[in-house]
Amino acid sequence: QVQLVESGGGLVQPGGSLRLSCSASGIIFSIVGMGWYRQAPGKRRELVASITRGARTTYADSVKGRFTISRDNAKKSVYLQMNSLKPEDSAFYFCNADPPFSPNSWGQGTQVTVSS
């Protein structure tokens, strides 16, 4: 029922930028708080940014000042602008509700690799 599709990942050099997009369906998007999560090999999935239905944002300390989350309710989409990327930002990035809808609601994610 819930479908989440991430895009925009890729290979970028340290200090570079990427813009991730997430399209959602099967939900009343405008009333749901959304977030971006990431998971690197050997690490747990972590919430890096979130945005409420009222567009208030929060960020993990590791990305504050570098990442910006936004949403477009008309397009049922959420975005993550990532600037000043570091190698430690390399991970698979996922979107989901904050808190997540359910354990089986995750999409395939989009891979971000920061390397020279």
C-alpha cells in the first residue's frame, strides 16, 4: 500500500553536493511527518533529517549546517539537499515517515558514495 521511491544518489567527490528525491504514494502525504535515513555497511540505520507536516525541520548533529530537508506536498515528494559532502556520508539513503510507517515499508534506497 505504501510505496516510497528514492532517487538522486551517485558518486561525488568530497566537498561536492547531491540532491536526493523521494516520491510517495499510498498515503495522505500532507499530514505525515517525513524523514531521510541512511545506513552504511556494518552500521545501524540512522535518521539524519526530518520534516513535520508543518514543515519544521530537525537534523542529526553529524549533518547540521550541511544538509537541508524540504517537502512539496503537491508533488508528494521530500528532498534532501546535501552540501559539503564527506566520505563518512557514504551510505544508502532512504526516505520514510518519522517515525517509519512499518517494518516492511522501506524502499530500495539510493546509494551515495563520497570519494576522491
